[in-house]
Amino acid sequence: MLNRKWKYPVVFSSLLLVVAACGNDTEPEQNAEENGEEITTEAEDQELIVYSSRNENFTNNLLDKFEEDTGIEVLVSHLDETAVNLIKEEANNTQADIFISNEIGGLEHLRDEGLLQGYTPEGIETIDEDYRAEDNSWIGLSARTRVLMYNEDLIDESEVPTNIEALADEQYAEQFAITRGGNGSMIGHVAALRQEWGDEATLEWLNAIRDNAGIITSGHGDIRRAVGAGEVAFGLVNNYYYHQQIEEPVDNNVGVVYPDQADGEMGAVINAAGIGMISEAPNQESAEQFFEWIMIPENQQAFSYDSMEVPLNPEIEAYENAAPLDSYNIQDMPLRELGDMWEDTRELIEQSGLDLEIG
């Protein structure tokens, strides 16, 4: 099982090793053989330290499977969007080996800062170059698309906005929900809009939706539940939240609109979840083993299925009810470009008054 409080056990075990070493100069293998004990295998001695910005419900099964398959102990810390800043703060004293991220912008930002290291595992060609770093220091594994989920009891599909820009229109005031500005998917979405519209138009849009929104939540799970319960007519979410809501036993009378699909429109904005290898990782060999392991098709599929996202490997079947990426128009922006805009996008969101955090 995963150790949620890993720092103290790691330090404590290290101290025990130091004390043991000072008190006995004999090789541990020799002691074990003399006492008739079984010598610990290399895998049993290994560990992998993971920082994750993904919901633990999306990662626990995956990391448990890695432990079972490899014998490497996984020590994970769930940090939401604070993970990027923590990795930057620890740059001169790296604590983690792998970063599992909810979005690509933060991963590419860390690479730009020199905080990720390249590694090319077997099977990397199954992920298109648009969805991985130039040096393969991060790899996207599953995609999410920004959609409008609506309550079919409150609004007809024909009345739902067909493009994201329309959320700024007064006719939709108080009818929809959005997340706080610091949500990783919101940051990625705004970065894509900056590339499409420019900063001035994007700032105007942010100001408008801040005032227009009926509800501003901390996360998308709150939005899907609010839409399902009829608290608002529709909400801006990642498409897998729609997949989750239709499987609820109640409040599941919801539909979805993929926006910006008309001729001349930009297409739906996508982002991806993935993994990054942290520079100067304390457990380099384990980090490399994780990169190799995650590229096995069944493990790529496991990464996406608990979150109901769409695998970026086109050979892997998507979760039931999840529309494949080639079934709708997507904005033409390589996800690695999100990294160049990550810091500036947070500043623009803050300038708009759409709070990065909700107290």
C-alpha cells in the first residue's frame, strides 16, 4: 500500500542505516548468510518517491500496480497544483523522482526551468510528439477536453452556448459554473485562449466570466454535482466529469456540448495528464523503471481509465462513452507551448480578479 506520509519514514530508516553501519563494519550480506537469513533483493530495497497533482483516486490503483509488478515501494505525496512550486523550491535538494501532473503546462514549465531530465523509454513512439517533451522528460498519457456539461431538465441543448467566447454574454449571467482561476485545467485553458485571442481579449473574457458565473468552485467535481443537482444550467468542465456524472445513480440527466466546432472556430481546447522525470532524482533507477513500465499498453490504459480520460495512444481503446480525439475538432496548439505561457497566464488570471484560490 502507498505511504501517504513518506518524509519521516524515509529519514528514520536512513538514520537506522547510519547507526547500524557505525556499529558494525561487517558486510550486511555476510551477516545475513551467517544468521541464516534471506538476503533482500535489490527490488525490495528500492523505492520511488512521487509527487502528484492528480486526484489520489486517479493514481492509487496505478501506483499499487507498479508496486506489485516491480517490487519497488512507492511513496507518494498528493499536492494538487502546489506540486510545481514545491519542485521548484526543492531544486537544490531534490526530494522526488517522478511528478504525475494533471496538465502539461506545469510539466513543460519545469522542463524550461531545468528541473526535469530526459529519458527515452521503449514504446515512446506510441505517443505523438505533440504530446511529449522534446527530450522526453515528460510524457502525456491521457487527454481531457474542455466542454460544457448541461442539465437536460433546465436547458435544451440548442440553448447551450456553442463556443467558449459566449460565456461572456450577459444572456448567460448566473446560469453557469466555473472553477477558480488557479485550477490547473483553467490555467491551461486560459493559456490556449491567450494564444488564440491575445492577452487583451482574454483578459476581457476573464473579467466577464468572473461576473457572469453563477458559481465559482474550487474544483470541477463541485461543478458536475451542481449541474447534476440543477443548481446551475451548465458548467465548464473537462469532459471526463461528464462521463462521471452520467454514471451517478441520481442527478445524471446531463448532456454535453463540445464547443467551437463550427467552420472558422478554433476547436475544443484539450490538455493532458502525464508524467515527468525530476532532475537529480534520488532514486534514478526506480524513476527510469517507472518510465519503462508506464509505456506498457495495459499500464497506459490503467493511467487513463480511473479518471475516464482518453488515452493519447490511439491504439488503446478509450473508456466507454468517452469520445475519441479524432471525433471532433481540436484547437491547433502543441501542448508543449503551454509551458512558455504558464507563469504569465497565472498573472493574467490574477489580474482579472478571478481568484487563484478560494478561501
